[in-house]
Amino acid sequence: MMGANIIPPRSGVALRLHAGEALEVVDLMGCQVADLVAYNIADVREVLSNGRTFDYEETLKLTKGNTLWSNRSNPMLEITHDDVGCHDFLLTPCSEATFAHFYPDKPLHRGCFGNLAEALEPYGVEPDMIPTAFNVFMNVPFDGASGKISVEPPPSKAGDVIRLEAKMDLVVGLTACSAYASNGGTFKPIGWRVLPPR
């Protein structure tokens, strides 16, 4: 992707996003998830909320035309373009505890939670302030009859993009996800870039 910033595998960044600007997240190689969290840069106690978003959008399937809302019921990000249409907003960022629970035979890793905590610390975000992430491209099927969920490889292909327009001035945390199941067992980079207001 021309002009893209690169998040190396199993790492994360924090970035500023002004109201009206758009963040493009790109699956550079295919089958790679990116965890996204967002905070009001003027008061980081206002944070992305999956519960408010599900409530106001009245759907678990968030895609183009949907808005991601804050814990204070303010719009934070609007999805204006979506090549994939498959994302998760149910599961929390993977952490060292996640690896101990699901992958006891694998080396421990601080996961997206640890990567987000480090990247967001300069903005005054403490670990306990990290919410459920909007897991870009993540595939979490839900069985309506049993309530059972599973984590399957993401359907995204190389070059697939989601674009989110900021509705307020934000600090955004973004990762190249570290969990085995989320990414089909391999770890790849994620691309991103900020676009000026339309």
C-alpha cells in the first residue's frame, strides 16, 4: 500500500486522529487481525464502548454506515469503507493471561493488551482503561441457537481496507494481533494511514 505506515507482527502503535480525518487499516498480506481502541484525546476517560455501539447500532455485524460509540454515548468513528464486512467487537484484546489460558504449550506473550498498554501510556491511558477492542477483520462466528462462539481465521485478503472517519479528536491504539487462532496460526504486519478530511 503506497504511503502506508507498517505495524510489525505482534506489536502496536498509538496515533492521533483529528475530527474529520479518516484512519485506513490495511491487511497487507491477508488473514491478519488488527485490534483498535479509541479515546477522546481531551479526556481519555471517554473511550470506545462495544455495549453502547451494539445498543445504538442495533447489530452485532458492524460495517460501512455503522458508527462506533463511546461510553458517554458520543459517536467516535464512522465506518465509511469496508472491503471485508467481518469484524469482532465481543472479545477483549489478547493478553499474557489469554496465552496462559488458551495456548499453555506456547511461549507467553503480552499480546495486544500489553502492546496497547505500552503504546497508550504516554497519553495517560492505564492498563485498566483498555476496553474491549474493535477487532478489525476478526472472524468470531456466533451460533444463535446455542450461544456458542468460536474464533476462525479472518476472511480478509491482501490489500483489503477498512476506513473509519473520526467524529472527535482521538488517540487511537492499533495492533497487529498476536493470538494464534485469530490469525490462522501466523503473524503478519498491518498497514495504516491517516487521510485528510473529505
